[in-house]
Amino acid sequence: MFAPKNTSTLDYALAACSAIGAALTGYCAYEGAGVFSKLDASVYVNFVAITFGLYGLGFLLAPIVLIDMNFKCSTDRYHEFLGRFTGFLMLLHVYVFYYVLNTATAYKIGAIASTGCALLGPTYAALYLDPKQTPMGHMPAHFLFLIGGILALLCA
């Protein structure tokens, strides 16, 4: 991996939040849902279904709005195409995750998906892209993955 382009304290702090969330969900994906956990695994399954579902719906219906809201870049019809395509796949993932799989499997698949998405999404963006790191921009994504990691750990 190349040296980060974005090297401010804020960039590193936000990247650390989503990376820690990824590490926690990665651990939980390895361990699976626990019998003696603080919360039932369905709590984490619901969290992932809601967050991925909302992002999927946003990317399917308004990809340009989401990209413009989160990044300092000019968008075009290819961004719109890839956004809609990704949004559809996210919604399909949520459907399978929530309605087809049992809770233990959905917990594990949700943790795997969250690990990859946290690292390839907000962590990478904070270090290498031009995200709008504001409360109304890209910043909340880092905290969503950190909260998801903590929630997954409480269900492990």
C-alpha cells in the first residue's frame, strides 16, 4: 500500500475509528455469535440490515447525491451507474442476510461484510481519497463501523 495522501490528525483519527471497528467485526466473524454474550446476535443482525439497507437504498435511488455529499469530486454517469449497481447488490445482500439466513450465519456474514466494507470504504477514503469529513458528510461512516464493531463484540 502506498503512503497515505491524507495525513492530518483528523484523517488518522477517523481512519482509526473505522479500522478499529473492522478489527472488532473481523474478530467477531472469526469467533461467531456467542452463547454467553451480553446481547442476542439478532441485535447485531438488525443493526447491519438497517445500516447496509439505508446505504443500499441511497445508492440505488440517489447515487450522485450520496457521492456529492461524501466526497470532493465531480460525478458523472459512470458514478451513477456504479452507485446504482452497488446499491442493488447491497439491498440484495440485506434481503438474503435478513430473510434467508439463520441468525448465527447472518451474524457471521454481516461481520465479514462489515470488516471488508469498513477497510475498503471509510478507512481507505480517509487516507487516500478526498472525503468531506464533516458531520453531514463522510465522517459518520467511521463511527457507524466503530459502533457496529462494538455491538458485534457485545453479541460475540
